[in-house]
Amino acid sequence: MTIAHLLENFAVDPIAAQAEPGISEEEMEEQRLVSFEKGYSAGWDDAVTAKDQESTRISTELASSLEDLQFTYHEAQSQLLDSLDPMFKVLTSAVLPDAMAASFGHHIVDQLTDMARGRVGGPMQIVVAPGEAGAVRELLPESFAVPVKVREDAALSPGQAYLRAGEAEREINCNALIDSIQESIAAFTYHAKEDSQYG
């Protein structure tokens, strides 16, 4: 016994089998094309609907992921600022003043050397706070081309100096520079926290 009775017979055209007797071959072909077009259109509509649903799902998931990512970014930025704030305070209140004090004399000599370029003759003068003249004199090179006078002025605070070469004058004020840096860091921290809080 065979299983042929269980399998569909493709030898018979289903449209031709359903067709009424007396229908021409052209009419049957047209019915086949109409059936094909209906099937193709239905398949196309299903594919477009599935694509739209998939696009909507992906857009929703992407928007949700971006919201999570933005929240995580702001959270990380806020934590970073909170952890950097104490370091900035130590840097500007302890490390930076010590570094400025250690390099103060060298900075004066560098500025004076820059002022002396292009000037011939005429004394140069350095005015510093009380107690700083000796350290500045030690840093001046012995072979400096122009005589340099170092004097102290009680009106100046430590880390402050005036340099004069002829008509030119420069001020060095380490404390004002440190205050400016502290204000800049405080403004940066404030604005960064505001941005992370309110987006």
C-alpha cells in the first residue's frame, strides 16, 4: 500500500479544477494573475506592518536606553564633581600656594630678564614684601647686564612684587592669581553641578 493518498496532488491546477467548464485558458490565466496579485499585496502589507511594528519597538527601546544613559551620565558627572571638589580645595589652598612660594623668586628673575631684553642701560628695580629681598638677590645672576636694585616695601604682602625697567612696570601677585584660580574652579564646579542637575 502506498501513501500517495496522504499527499497533495500538484498535477491538477486548483484554479482550473474550480473553474467552470467553458472558461478559456486566457480567463484562467487572468484569474491566476489576480490571485497572485492578491497574495503578493497581502504579503507586502503584512511585511510593511511587521516592519512598522519593529521600528516602533526599536525606537521605544532606543529612547528608553538613551534616557537611562543620560541619567547614568549625569549621575557619573555629579559623582565625579563631588569627588574632585575636595581635591581642588586642597590644591588651591595648600599645594598651589606652596608651589608659588617656592617658584616666586625664579618667576621674578624670568620676568626681569624678559623686561631687560631690548633695553640698554638704566637701572632696574625689584620691590618685594618685607623679608623676601635676600632670597630674590640670591637668585639674580651675577652677570646680569643691567644693575638691579632690590628693595622691600611694607605695603606689599608676601607673593607680591613690582618690577621696573625704565618706564616699563610689571606686577607679580601670586595671591591674586591663586584667588582667581579658586574663583574659576568654584564657578566651574557650580555651573557643572547646575548643568547635571537641570540638564
